[in-house]
Amino acid sequence: MDECHRSIYGKWRHVLEYFDAFIIGLTATPYGQTRNFFTQNLIYEYRHEQAVEDNVNVGYYVYKIETEITQSGSSLEAGSYVARRSRQNRRLNWEELDTDVEYSQRELDRDVVAVDQIRKVIQTFKEKLFTDLFPYRRIVPKTLIFAKDDSHAEDIVHIVREVFAKGDEFCQKITYQSDRPEELIAKFRNDPIFRIAVTVDMISTGTDIKPLECLVFMRAVRSSGYFEQMKGRGVRTINPDDLRAITGDATAKTHFIIVDAVGVCESVKTDSQSLPGEPSSTDPNAPPGRDPNQIIDTISEDRVIETGFSDQSFTQARTVIHAFKQFINENMSELSALQILCRVPEAHGTLSEDNLKALQEALLQHPNSLSRESLWLAYKKRSPESVRGDTEQPTDLISLVRFAMGYSLFLEPFNATVKRYFEEWITDKDFTLEQHEWFEMIRNHIATSLDIRMSDFEYAPFAELGNGAKVYELFGDELESLLKDLTEKLVS
């Protein structure tokens, strides 16, 4: 019996109890009542942590966005002109307030819609998207936003399109009120243009959208099991090639990110669940006799209080770093790059671009999909004081291995390390200004390619300044030994 946390209730329970047979239940969220139905007879348990290790699921980081109105609500003074919007048809009527109106965060988006609160959250999400959340990307990752109800979802869609300056295809609502919602789900799963979906309950359980990399919570969740189901939308793994077909600048799905805009990850939850069935078009928690209109607050200005990764993110960071160190130890005898970087006695020669490419491919094939970007992010979360800058290019894998093995006290882009080693190497050299400039170009080439050959001087930037003939004129018979000495200094 699949989804047994829901299937044991109502008329289905009578069906189950009618037959004299063994019943085996399957569920991702076993509530207390579910466990009692099966007399606490847990046969097998497969936890998320084990699923991540087995490459069935990916882990996640939690990023908080807190604003004043989200935390404390706001107020409107008597005499202010506000719009009242019908809950049924969203028609607006403007009027002057007779008395002051104060509203708490509990009334937000239920009785009062604070337009700037939604806008501040979405603006902050956009601002942090390519700096904090996905710093090595330029395409908005597939994102699912959870709204409080259908009307709230409409408001969010409108503001997302406005803030991102994108058309209707970029962000769409997928709720039970949408036109052909199942088609929209399929489109969201496969369409590279459709980047952000806003839902209430429809995609919260039982729907696989593997390219999904970001969940934004703009609604509270009281049920612990339901929250786990909602988080489950982001855990699905996907083949890197399939992911790149949808999100062109992604390398692999190594994790997903929860953006918590309402404190949902820290709130106390109960062991309860929503009853099965589609939600009504109005708020099911609405008290009887509630005002049929919402106040639209376009006056209050919100302010961001705090942004940043939460302490829960350290668990995922530790998991990734542990997997990386374990990978190094288990593959040192197989991968030449690791032998050279870890100074194994049997290692021969200097590190090459092909060695590094083999290391990169092996990391991506690891069950945890250990991409360079995900490793860098993990170290930034665990040891921010030891990380200088962001990863820039594939050669930064060198810095990651050296840092993981304790050969470096801090993690920095390989290019920065090369520049420092270069200054040490050239200090005691008696070069002319022109020779110095040529070696700076050679240094930059080695920083990306890990070596330099005479044939490289026939291409930019060397070719424009005289190519191989010029460099030989400048350094003569010492050129080969100088290049070998510099390469060993920068790369070994």
C-alpha cells in the first residue's frame, strides 16, 4: 500500500480491514497515527542521509531571508487611501481608512497584502541568486515558490515577472485553479524558458521535477510530515547531461537550496497532516464571517533584517567535505593528479591538463556528484575564515585538493596561488622589463593550462608580440630550462 500515511483513512480503511491479509505500507512520512495502525511494526527504514550517500537523493542548504514586515507586520494610519480587493474576483475598490489598521505577520497575505514585503523577498532572492546561492551560474535555476493560497500565488507571480523583468513564460502559477495544471507541470519540468513556478499545494507532494534546484518558502507549514514532503521536491537526482539540457550553465545537481523567507525551517511543527483531496479556492483556515476583501498595503516599506545560510547548512557542508576526503584516499592509487598533488613517492612528472580533467570527471561520477563548485561552497560554509575568493576555473581543483590534504592553510583560486609563487620565483631573476612582461603572460597561460610548449607561442597573446621567434630572441638557449623551472614552481 503506497502513501500509507494517507491511505489508511476514510472509506479506504474499511476496505483494508475487510480482507484477512498481511498489509505492507510504504511512505516517506510515517505519522504517529500511521505507525499505530501498523502496531509500531517498522520493517525497514531508509533515511535521507543514506539516500544521499547512495546517490538516490541530493542534500540541501538553507538560506534565510528575514524582513521586518515578515517578522512583525505593519500598520496603516487613518486617512490613508488603500485598495480593498475581493477574494473572489480580485476586483479593487479604493477607499480612505477611517481608523488605524495594524496587522501582524499571521494576517499577512490573508487579510492584508503588503506589496513591498513580497517585493523585498523576491528582490533579495534575485540579488543573492548569483552571489550567494549559485555564484558560478548565470541562468536562473529551476525554482519552486510555495505560496499561502491561490491569491498569494498570483501576487508572487506578478512581482517575480516585474523584478526579473521577464515575460509570462518565465514565471507561472501552478495550482488547482490554473488552466490545465498537469500540462504546466510537464512544461515546467522540460521547458528551458519556464524557470520559476509558484504553487500552493499542487506540487508539494508526489510530483517529480528532477531539474529543480531551489525551493522558496513564502508560507508557513505546521505539519512535520507535510514539510518533509515539500522538501522532497528538491532532492531528486538527475543526469548531468539532462540537467544541462534544461539549465545550460549547470555542471551537475550536487545539492538544492531552500530559501526560507518565513522561518519555516526553524518553526515548531506537529505530527499531523492535511486531509487528502484538492484544496478549495479560498483559504481553508479562514474563520467564519471573515471580511470578503483583503486590504492591499502599498504604503508600508519593508526592510531586510538578515540574509545568509543557516546553521542547518553545516550538516550538508560536512557531508560533502567528508565525501571529498574519502574520495581522495580511495582514489589516490588510480588517479595521477591525486598522486602528484598528494606527493605520493611513486608519482612521476608534473600535473597536466589531462590529469586534471580525469580527476574532474571522476569527481562528477561520485555518488555525491562532487563538482568543483559544490566543494568550494561546502568549504565556504564550514570554514569561511579560511576561504579567500570564489572558484574561477577548473584548475581550482588543485587548490581544493591541497587544502583538503592540509598542504595549504587557506583555500584560494589557483590563479591567486600561481601569482604568489610567481613573485617568489622571479624575485631573484635579473630580467629586463620586456622579459618580465613575457613571463607574466607565460604565468597566466600556465595558470589555466598547467604547462607551456613552444607551439603555444604561435597563439594569442604571444603571437601578437612576435610568437616563438621573439621569445627565443629574448631568452635564447636558457628558454627551455627557465620554462621547466617556472612550471615546476607553479604547478608542483
